[in-house]
Amino acid sequence: MSIEEARGLISALADREPPQELSPKRPPDEAVSAAIRRLTPGDAPEARALRSALLLWNDDLDGSHALSQELHSPTGSLLHGIMHRMEGDYWNADYWFRRVGAHPCYADIAREAALAEGGGAFVARGGWDPSAFNRAVERALQGGDAAEIGKLERLQRAEMTAVARYCLHQCFGGTSLD
């Protein structure tokens, strides 16, 4: 698959309406998952990270988890943490977020989040605070506040966009992300 096809998948996932649920309940789109699995040849960590990110965004939590748990890197830990947050295992998500450290894409997530309503609450020292976002997701889902859930879903879209674009850049190297 070419970088243009990968960009197309990212755009399709970013533009889907309604946005991905904080805790996805619908099954993954099998045609999209199949396209993601064909995305990059080989088993390089960068290729597995890109596939994991896109599978996660396609609500294929199990497929993403199988890849991210084998990625012993900050990106693998970040994807692993997001997956556990989406499945509602908030304590485990925080464990993985602590393992990430200062991820290179946190500045991009913070920029995306700052443009979204309420996103500034999850930006610390110019970077993304995934644990604060994790706690907000847990509170919102427990409280059932539809307006807050909608706001957090839009922030999750910004987070996933930045993570997928980072993984795309790492996988295809030296290419423009736009």
C-alpha cells in the first residue's frame, strides 16, 4: 500500500460521523481492517505501530492490542494505553501511559487538542496529558453526560489523528504528512 492509500485511510477514519465512541461498542469495519492489514509489508516496528493505530481507530481493539503489546517502545505503550482506556480499563491505561514518558507526538496532540473545545485542560507544559484525559473519560462515561462525552470524543479524534500521522511519518519516513 502506498502512502497515499494510508493517508486515505487516516482521512476516512478522521472524517467518519459520528466520531469514534470513547468506549467503542460497534464491531470494526472488516473491510477497513483488511485494508489496514495490507497497509505495509513486513514486520518492522514502525509498520506494526501504524497498523495498530489504525486498527484501534477502526474499533478493532483486539487487533490493535495484539500488535501494541508486542511493541516495546513509547509508541507501543501509548497505543496500548489508549486501547485499555477505550475498553474501560482505566487503571491499566494509566500504567501504560506512565511507561510512555515524553512521547514525540504529545506536542502534536496538544496542538490538535488546543483547537478543540475544552482541549486545553489536557495540555501540560506544552504537551498532551494522557492520564488527565483518561480520568476525564472515566468520569464522563460513569456520569453519562452526553455533552461532555461528545466533547471528549472530538478530543479523542484529535488524539488519534495526531498518533496516526506520527506513525505514518515513522513508517514511511521523511515524507510530508500533509
